[in-house]
Amino acid sequence: MEPLIRVTPATVDVLAALQESSDPVWGLAIIKSSGRPAGSVYPILDRLERSGWVTSVWEDEPDRSGPRRRYYELTEGGARAARPHVSARRVAVAARAATA
Amino acid sequence: MRRVILIASALLPHPIRGRYREQWLADLRDAPEAGVGRGQIAWGALAFAATAPRPWPAMSFDNLRARRVGFALALAAALLGLTTYPGYSVGGILPAPWGLLQFAFDTLVVALQVLGPIVAVVVVSAVRETPWRERAGVRMLALAAAAPLVPALLGRGDNLYLYPAALAYPAAVALILAALGLRHSGAPSRYRPRAVVGAAALVASAGLGGVSLAAIGWIGRVPLVTSEPVGSALYEEWLRLKVEFEQRVDVLLVASAITVVVLVAAVTVIGILGRPVSLTAATIGAALLAVFGSAQLVQFLVLATPTAGWVDGPGVMGTLVRLATVVAVLATIDGVRQRLPRSPGAVDRRPRTRSVLSG
């Protein structure tokens, strides 16, 4: 697994969305739960996957025809590396909310 | 929206195209269910396609070799074509607007001749993983390409440096092609496109510097084309024929040179983007060059005979070299069967997961 050169707030939001679920998460669900536009989420997921933080698999839904959904989940190393970033982000958000 | 997705996925590098096309189409279909706008998916796909990293695609050894050799040879063929113009335009007396075009083109040639070696050496030196053959070849070509500058710096006269430089061209090109094409490396490299551009710049410099000077030198040895008049009447007649000949030739050469510049730019851009169509582009470019080469060969044979029994030797030889290079390009490209990796979506055999949203 490669370290990320730059961890943006949008990346942390995507990591948080992935961390919240113990199951693989549909890309569209990440867009919705992170509150980030698809134009940000798709490149972030791609970068995380290339860096070994995330793996993805096709859905297994025989009842649904047509194109398959892609599901993402953090790797073991990715989950470990994401934890401090997500925690720091939560602390910062909480501090901002307290001062507001 | 579906059309936008298809366009966006078509813009992606081949190895990931199928995977993202299927993923985005599924997202587009299910966007209303997830409460996400379909326009956002389409826009996201376009944004991703525009910014997706394009590393040198992971290909089998044969494909990698074919791609590199084909790409390099296509550029070499294009640049060989390009060198024909400066070689034969020297001494030409051209009416407007062709004179202006000649001036502009000669300026471009000089700029390439000076900047090409510098750019190529800097680029290749900056890439740590450049194999020694490529480094040696690039530096050798840089020295050879500098040959035309020597008489300019030292004054007029015979340029003895030109002869070893001429020998260095094929050796250096062979080294570069060997490094680009025969290096057994399946690992994608984000530096490799830059190395190819550097080598291409060197080939350009070498071609422009060496072949044009060699052609000029050969022309100077032909008695009919010498500036030493045998007699004033004969000289006047020769000058009239020469101007008439060069006016006719230069119109075609300017047109072909402009076309070649466009082709070089197209092949370079498409090749750097790392798409499989670069091979197609190279084929088209080489075929167009072959057409121009054939046309010029005929023209040289017919028009370059102001007196009976005289044939423009450098012109014929230069055109034959260009045609041989084009044939090599076509043989290389067409002779290797493509075995591009299938898209990840097509080869995915990993266990599938259950949907977390579909319940």
C-alpha cells in the first residue's frame, strides 16, 4: 500500500463514508453519504484503489439485469491508515460546530 | 446522459475503459434510486475522464515493443519526410507567398535543430530509469545534430565534423530504438512517454541537421548545380531552368512539409495519450508519407532533369530512404498481432458481494 501524497478534505469524506460500513459500499452511496459531487468522488476512489487503500468488486445480484454496480471497501491497511485522518476531521468539524 | 457516459468512457485508456463504462452506466440507471441526479453522474464521468491519469499502458511484451517501435519509426519516417524540404529549398528563389512560407519554415527548422538536442538530453537525463543504450544514443545524436552549428560558429569552409556525425546517426537511432522497443519491461512507467518524446526530438534534430546538410553537400558536387558558371550564356540558361524547377518543386515541398508537421504533431499527441489508436494514427501517417514520398520521387525523376542524362541523385536517394522507412513502419505495425489486455470488467473473476443498498 502506498501512502497518499495529498489527503484532501474530500478524500477524508470518502474515507469516512467507506469506514462507516463494514460491507462493501456502492460508489453511488459514497457520493450520497460523503456529500461530495461525483466528479470528485470517482477520481478519489480511483486514486485510493491504485494506492491500495481500497479494493472494489462487481456486485453479485443475479436478479438485476444490465450493467453491474461496483462496490468498494477499505483494505486492512487502508482502514488503518484512514483512521487518524477521519478522526482528525471529526475533531475539527466538532470544534468548528462548538465555536459557531 | 447515456451518450455522455459512453463518450466519457471512450476517452479513458483502453485497460480501464470497459470497467468504468459498466460502472457508470449502472450508476446512471440507479441514480434516481439513490437520490443522486443523473446529470451529476454524467458530469462526474466526464470530469474523471478528463483528469484520469494515463500511465503507459500495461501491455504484453510484444505489444509494448510493437507500440514503441511503431511509434518511434513513424516519427522517424515523418521527420525524414520533413528533412527533404530544407535540403532542397536552399538557394531557391521563390515568389510571394511561398518565399514567406519558406522563411517561416526555415526558422522552424533552425529552432528545432538548436532546441531539439537540448530538450532531448535534458529529458532523458532527468529520467533515472532510462536504459544506458537510450542515454548513449540520445547523447550521440545530440552531438551529431550539433554538426550543422560548427561551420556557423567557425566560419565557412569544409566541415570535417560532419562525416563522423553522419555515421553517428544510424548508430544512435539503432541504440534508441533498441532501448525503446526491445527492453523487456511489463511494468508501466509514467516516465516512458517523456523518454519517447525526448528520443523523438532527437530524431528530429538528427534528421534536420544531418540529412539536409548531406543533401546540400551532394547537390554542391553536381557540376550542373555548381555556382561556377562555365559561360555567361550557359549560366543564364541554367539559372532560368533552376528557378523554374525550384518554383515548381518548392510548391509541392512546402505543402508536403506542412502536412508532415501536422502529422508529426498528431502522431505525437495521440501517442503520448497512450491510446491504442496511436498505432492506427501511425499507420495513417506513414501511408500519407508514402503517398508524398512517391509523388516526390516521380517529380524528382521527371523535373530534376534539366538536361538529358542528368538525374537528381540526392533527391532520388533521399526519397528512397524515406520510402524504405515508411515500409519498415508499415511492416512493423501490421506484422505484430495485438494482444491488448482485456478490460478489468471482462476478466473480473473475484467473488461477488451482495448489494448493501438493494436490501
